Amino acid sequence: HRDLHKEYRRQRQMCIRDITLGSGVTFPEGHVIKVTHSKDSGIRTHGSNSWSKAGNTLDCVVTPKSTSSIFLIGCCIGVYSTGDFSCTFFRDSTNLGDANDGISRLVNKNNFGGGVIDSPNTTSTITYSFQIRAIDSATTSLGYDDAESFMYVMEIQG
């Protein structure tokens, strides 16, 4: 039995994989331009009522293609706390959530998934980071019991 479509599929894959776009290419609105991600498998603890990365490596550095770019920032985080805590994303030093509760306020052990949309209106390099805040100063840990945490940033043509 001969696969007549094998050569066609191989050529199609080669063409898609080997495309180089020129600098003048404009993507249509809503097109995903680039995805950046980071992962942290360590245990990071924090017990303060202030926002902190707590030593995590959940940073995504991006240089927007245009000032109209929109960013979808998301995560899946394993978090444990003996009390109340909040999670949020920062763009450089700007909290993208509520000043006190971030994008979510939680209690005790959680697998947290969340996201925000950001329009930074710049083409300068920016860093998105995930941060936690122990509301009642209770010990809060990222990456408990070998839980891996990750975040991603998708640049979308605006």
C-alpha cells in the first residue's frame, strides 16, 4: 500500500517550517505573534504582607512588536498557605491586579490558574512576573509537594 499523500505532506511541512517573514510583515488583528513562558519547580516561601516574587523564576521578558500589541498573561501555580494570600502579575513594577487582592485572593492549599490582558503601549522591553502576598503574614509557599508552576505571555496583534 503506497501513501500517495506522504510527499505532499512532507513538502507542506517543509514550506511552513522554513518560512522567513520580512520586517515589513503586518499580522492581522488577533493573530498570535509570539509566546514566551517560564517554569519553576522549586519551593519558594513568603510570609510578608507585601508583594514578592519570593525567589521564584516565573518571569517572562518580552519586547513588543508594536505599540498596539495586546498581551495575554496566564499561569498555573501550586500554592500552599496557612492563611489568606493573594496572587498577581506585575509588568515591571506595575501590579496588573487590585492593589491589595491582586488578580485573586485565596485561602490554604490551592492550584491556582488565572490570567489578565495587558496593553502596555510600548515597544520597549518589559518583564512580566508572578508575585504573592501573605495577607495575614502567614507562611505562603509556591511549589509545595513537588508542584510545578508555570506562566506564559502571548503577544497578540492589536
